[in-house]
Amino acid sequence: MYHSLQDHLWFMGLALEQAEIAYRLGEVPVGAVLVSPNGEVLSRQHNVKESNFNPVGHAEILALIDGAKKNQNWRLTDCTLYVTLEPCPMCLTGLVQARIKQCVFGSYDSKGGALSLGYHIHQDKRLNHQFSVVGGVRHFECSKLLSQFFRERRGAYKVKN
């Protein structure tokens, strides 16, 4: 089931709450929420790459793992993933593997986002699953949090003479 714009805004707000948790923990502020076809939140996750020393500790991957466990099925057919930042190629591929129905993201990522880099894995007919993607939902809020995080990090580094 495709959710309405009002639903997209609501669930992206929940993903933003997760991004804010990541921000407070010193993680890149990305949050993800996995939603069932009937609108039940199956998982709320945020990045944990730094705190767990986990190169695949992306919010999207964690939401898929948690949602699959709760669903007792790795196939997340008809589920929608909301994420505050455009998925990277790894995460977009994970979404194909999980068989989701739709991915809705907030901020575009010109340096690491799969779509911005031209990887349209979610539409590749050679793979056994395709799904729809909606970008730019609550873009300003998602981008602002990321920009603030990186601005603070850059300010913390001192140039040594």
C-alpha cells in the first residue's frame, strides 16, 4: 500500500527523531523507520557505525534486520522504509534483498547517495525485485540536521602548525 503525503510527513518525522538520537550520540544523524502495509511501525533505528565500530551500521540496514525479526520473515513485502538521507548503494541493495514496496527519503546525498550517483538498483530489471522511491520528503529538516552535525565536526578539528 502506498501511503499518502500526510503519512509520508508523519513517518519521516519519526525517522527524524531517530536521526536526532544519533546526533546526540555523535553518530552521523540518519534515522530510519520501517512501516508495515497497515501503518504499523516495525522498527525505528539510527546509525551506529561509530559507537559499534560497524561499517554496515546504517540506519536502513538495522531497520531491515529488526523489522524482519519482528515480522519473522526476511521478506518485507509491501513495507515502506522512511530514511532521513538518500540510501547509499549498500542500503539500496539491502532494500532490494528485503523485497520492500517503497523507500521514502528526506535529504539527497550527492556524494554517497545511490540515486544521486546514478545507481538505480531499485529499478534494475535484471534483479528479481523492483520498488518505488520518493525523495525530498522533509528535505530541509533532514538536510539542516546533517549540515549542523558536519559543521560542528569541522569546527572541532584544529589545524596544527
